Amino acid sequence: MIGSLTDVFRLRQYFNAITVARGLAAGVFEDAGFLFDVRRALLPLPFEGRGPAEVARSPFPPLRVRPLDSLAERRVAIVTTGGSGALASVVGVARAFEERGLRPSAISACSGSALFAFPLGTGMPADEVATFVLGLGPRDYVDLDVAGLLALPVRAARGFSGLLKGEAVEAAYRNQFGDLRLADLETPVYAPLWEVDHNRVVHIGPETHPDLPVARAVRMSVALPLFIQSVPLDGSWWCDGGVVDIFPVQPVLGEKAPDAVVAVNGFYPPEFVGEDQTGWHDRSMSILYAASQVRTAQQAALARENLARLREACEVALVDPVPYAKVRGAGFYRQFLDNAEWPSFMREGRVSGLAALSALDRRIRG
């Protein structure tokens, strides 16, 4: 029993729990509105309206196409991290492609960015994708498993893997896209999934899972352990693959590798550097600061390695449309539960995307 509790890999999970709890506590302390947003999303009152998403419209100016000839015949892909609702910025990046007369050759998404990447892959214009996702209120994609939580003591937590069922988000996307499959996408979209049963990561996409419905792919991609319940597929249980691979470049580095990539970082500080905790050893409760570094060490290291692989293979323009502070700690959960800031994230994504494409244009012409 003692050996199991002190297993080195289990200790890392303890650090994870400490860090998440500390981040949520800090969010409550620093932002009085955080608890209100959580309560409103998980336990809405009957008289409460749909909130900021009630009036959904495109956040972009009228479309004006100004082509970049140097990129017209090139394969330009989008690779994006996870990062909850902050990855609404990907819709703005896609709008930048449209304004330059381009369509992504492929999109490799992760976790929260799947909410936006899969609709873009259907061929729906960016402003229509924006209208769709901004029209979703928390009630449309947040479904607290009240019955399951009440039954936890009785069932000894058997089968428990998350607070939210995840059925609502799948229903919202199925209502919009019907039974559209990954094979039907106009632009191939990929996302990493983590198979809990055998502890492995698989990148789903049109080639590997052609018959998987888009709505189910979105649900599986955002099934963050302990937050959204795991999803069954082919006899196994699957979760958000971003817990391992937060910046999935592998799907775009195959036989049809791109000439250039716009890479979107919405999860870590610029260039995927680690969070600066200099002086942690001299602070009160030092272990809490060390715990936050342990929690992200492997994931951040893999993201940096993947970025290096991508840069070796093609031209890359890395953008950070949303400040890291927006998704740090409790912000990660708040940007999922409340979409009030998604329009501004989309606008920043458009600005960053236009700058990235111009940079790629200059490099290729040079």
C-alpha cells in the first residue's frame, strides 16, 4: 500500500491535484466573478437568460480579399494548441486565410481548439463559424452530471471520470452538422485523443477514422479528465489527448507535408517557454511552486520539441493571439464556461493571422 502511494509517477499526479486546486483557489480570490460564472454555467437559475452569447453575430469586418500570390500555390496549414475558449482565436486566423484568398491545406487541432477547428473543416466560412459558436450559451454545452455525482458514494465512484457528461456539446454540434463524418470534411482536421485503457495517444482524422461523426470527434477532443467524462470508442475509453500532446504536429508532417504553417499558441507563454518561478525555493509553501513546474514539465518539453520539428520541415509563423494570463490557472476553465470574450479572441486571431501570412509571404519571396 505504501509503495503504491509513493510511486514516483503517482506523486506527479499529486502535484497535478495540488496545482489545479491552487489555481482555482487563486481564481476565486483574485476574481469575484469567477464563482458566479461557474455557478451560472453549472447550475443556471430558471430566470437567467442565455447571457453574452444571446446576440450572436460575426466579430469581423466585411470580407475584402487581397491575395498573396506567393502562397497561392503553396500548402499552408494551421497547427494549434489547446487552451479552452481562448482558441476561438483560430476562427480569426481562418478569417485571415480567407482575406488572403487561401484555404488551409489541413488543420491540426487539440482540446479546446477542436470546438472551432472541426466546424472550419466543414467549409463553413469563418464568420458563420463565429456566429454558430457565439450563439451557444453555457446551457448548450455544459451539462453537470448531477445524478452521477449524487451516486458517487453508493457506487464507490465506479465509472466516474468527469463532472460534466459531455453529451450537451455533442448534441449542439450534431444539431448544426448532423451526421457529417470526418471523411466528409472539405479541409482535413486532426486532433489527438488519449486512450485511457492502454495509455496511448492516437491522432484522429479523415484517414484513420473516416466514419467518426464530427460531433463525436469534438466531444472526444474536449473530454478533459475529471472535468468532462471519457467517451467510449471501439471498446476503449478516450479523453482529450492534449493532456499528453498539447501541440500536435505529427498529423501534418506526413506524405503531404505543408510548405508553411501558421502555428497558434493559446496555452503556454510565447515559444512554449516554461512559466518563470524564479525564487520559488525562498517562498512560503515552496512545494506549491515546484508542483506547478512538475505538472507541466513533460508537456511543455514535448511542445518545444514539436515546434522544432515543424520548423525543420517547413516555414513556420508562430502567433500568440491571446495573452497567457487569460488561460493561466482558473482562466482555463473560465474561458470555457463563459464565452463573453470569444469575439475579442477572434478579432485578435484575425490580426495575428494576417501578420503571420504576411511574414510567410516575405520569407518565401525572399
